[in-house]
Amino acid sequence: MAERVLIVEDEPELNAMIRDFLASHGYSPVCVHDGAAAVRSVFEDPPDIVVLDLNLPGLAGLDVALTITSQTSIPIIVTTARGEEDDRLTGFLSGVDDYLVKPVSLPELALRIAAILRRTRAGAGHSTAGPSEPIRVGDLRIDPERREVYVGERRVELTSAQFSLLRRLAASPGRVFSRAELLDAMQGDAVEGYERTIDVHIKNIRKRIGDSARRPTRIVTVRGVGYRVEDR
């Protein structure tokens, strides 16, 4: 079955261009033109991935992203005309997986969609690789096969990028990973190699797993180097 891509874009011509291009590449695109319709579509018939414009009428794109990422693990690629560093960081703070600045290259968009969905399929057990054992660090449990994360008995929803980062860190507790290594672990979830996005993803992961922002005890910052998961 073709993977469903929800396209949220208020410019009719661009919406149609993205729809037709993705359809020609084997996807099943669904188009909406405003934020409220996007949220309804996500919860009524969840897509495999969302391509989300930030500049939307009514409900803003960032609010749409926050609503989706706070309640689901559906990956999001943001498209926007705002390409400054602060704008990108704000986008990643909302939990999105990737960020494209307009004018969007449609072949590049298709490649990024494919990369993120490949990661999602592998984590959901559709990979030809052998089974992966759950990773346990203290009361944190990560199930790579089901792509699920638990803190104690509480299930935690993470985006594709967040899951990839936490899995890499937790697989080697106590080891310090540089930001460059963590970008590599995402394998396409942040293909621009924008290292500051790692800091934002880590901040979001800490919030999801209940780690203190001021005094983190699970994911620790190693100044000038990167991050580690405490072996406890």
C-alpha cells in the first residue's frame, strides 16, 4: 500500500505541484489548505508523514506541529520561506523532523520523505535485518522493533528524529557522543547537518522523558563535546 503523505500548504498551485510530484513517485498524497483541516486529517485518518507549511491561515503551522508532535509520533517535514537560524530552531523546538526553506526542490523533498519513512519502517519492524533487543537504562526502556519508548510503565511519544537520537545514546550508556556523531545517527532526519538542531532535539527528548532541563540526570551535557546517557 502506498504511504500516505499529508500536504499542508495554502498556496493552491504549490499544493498541487507537490501532490502530483509525490504521486508520480509512488506516494498517496492528501492535500489540505489550512491548519485546522490538517489537525482534523491527522487524527481522523493518520498519514505516514506530514509536509507542513508554517505560514498558514487560521491555526498557525507551528501550532499544528505542536499539536501533532505532542500526541503522535507522526514525522513532520516543515516547509517555509523563513530560513534564518532562529526560525529553524523554533521549528525544531516544536518537534519536527526536518526543515526545508522555500522555494522547495521537489526531488529533495522526495528524498527527505524517503529517508524519514525508511527509518520509521525499520523501527516498526519492516526491515529485513534481524530483531533488535530492547535497550534498558534504569527505568528507561527502548524497543527498536516496535519503535516504542517507556519510562517505567509510561509510554513516551517521540518523533522519528528524537527516537533515533535517544536510541543511539542509550545503546552505549556512559559514552559521550559528539553532535556530529548524533547527526550521523539520524541518517537523513536532519540531512543538512545542522548541528544546533541536536541541542533542540535533546531538549525536546528531555521534556518527553521527564528529565530536568536545569539538572538533567538521564541525558547529560558534556560541555564542548556533546551528550551521554547516564549509566544507572
